[in-house]
Amino acid sequence: MLLEVKDLNVSFGGVKALDLSEFKVADKELRVIIGPNGAGKSTFMDILCGKTMANGGAVSFNQQHILGKREVEIANLGIGRKFQKPSVFSRLTVFDNMLLATKMPKGVFKSMFFRLSGEMTDKIHEVAAKVGLSEHLNKLAGNLSHGQKQWLEIAIVILQEPKLMLIDEPAAGMSDEETYKTGELLLELAQTKSVIVIEHDMNFVKQIAQGMVSVLVRGKLLMEGAFDEVRNDQRVIDSYLGRSNAMLEV
């Protein structure tokens, strides 16, 4: 297993936000996590990337224990995070946003003598083509549409070359066409790396959930299973899906 979680818990102000006895993700697996607001989904991702400290438990990534490590250390180990709201550098071009994310020598001295290599340029163009931004590389990131900004964020994570991508609500605010394209992109990415996706749009979940779907409710893992199994589970319907379940496209 690439990611293994045991007895993970975190509390805020005395309220337990997350209480996971076990959670596992295999190499090259696309795992979808669903659940109502306040279920602990984003908190879980915050812990995995080092943004939030857990109160207890263990998290092993690629056979290394990561709880207590700083965000930059976890990123260097191979976990990349895309947050729900795009946070690109709006006054820089798409190309420059991607360049900043590309793996290169760090530090003031090394930066002084940095030269853009043909290999880096080729990599940026390759990733831009993958996410549909080839024609927008010279455009200011702030002038992109909402969906394009989401793709730029995904491109930035790809360029960090992670083994595990954490993607928080990628379809939020997208058109149907953009949503479908994003789903196809995530399925393609899962052929070479592991991907965990948090999502509320159940039609989007249906598109990308070719494996296991995990359901979080009140910080606990309610169940895991294939999409149809989860969709038809009465506990999931009662605690989360409700009427929206009947609105899913057949």
C-alpha cells in the first residue's frame, strides 16, 4: 500500500473532527471521498499534507511515517495538494506559474545562476497540453476562467512530480463540459500515480469512481465500496445523499 492510516484522530476545541481507525490507498489508485459538510474530508487532507497536526494515530506514506513532518518535507516525499479554491499567481502568466512549480535547484545563490533549460520548457508544454492550457501559456493567470484556473492548479501539482495527488473538489464551479474533461484528466493521471479526490457532485463521482469510494460522516468512515454499492446503501442515503441520489443521471 502506498498510504496507510491507523487510529488517526484530531480535535478542535474539544470536538473530534476526525476519527479514522483505518484507511488505505494503493499505488496508482484513484480513491474518491464523499460526505456531508463537516465530515472531516478536508481535515483529513490537511493532515496528510502536513497543514494540520493530528492528536494521535499513524500515517505511513511509501513506507515512511509522515505525522509530525513539515509541509515541505511531506511534499518532497511525494504528496501534492490541490486545494478547493484556486490560488494561482494572478499577475504572472500561466507559463510562469508552471515554471515556479517545476522541480529545480532552490536557494538564493542557485537561483541567481538559474537558466531555463529546454527540458523544463518541454515539460511545461507537455503538462499544459495534458490539462488543456497550451493556447493560454502567455496569458495572465488572473484572466483565466474558473475552470482553467482549476486546471492550472492541477498542472502545478503534476509538475511537482508527486506519487500521491490530493485533489479537493475539482469540479466545483465548472461547466458540464469542463467537469467531464476534468474527470477524464484525473482518470488519466491515475494510470501513473495515486489520486485522492474529495467531491460533492455525484455525477462527477460516478464518472471517475472506477474503484473504491469512501464515505466520511462526522469524522468517521461510514463505509467503503464501489460507486453503485455506496449509492444504494441506506446509511449513505440517510446521512448524505438524500434526494440528490434520485437526481443522479442513469
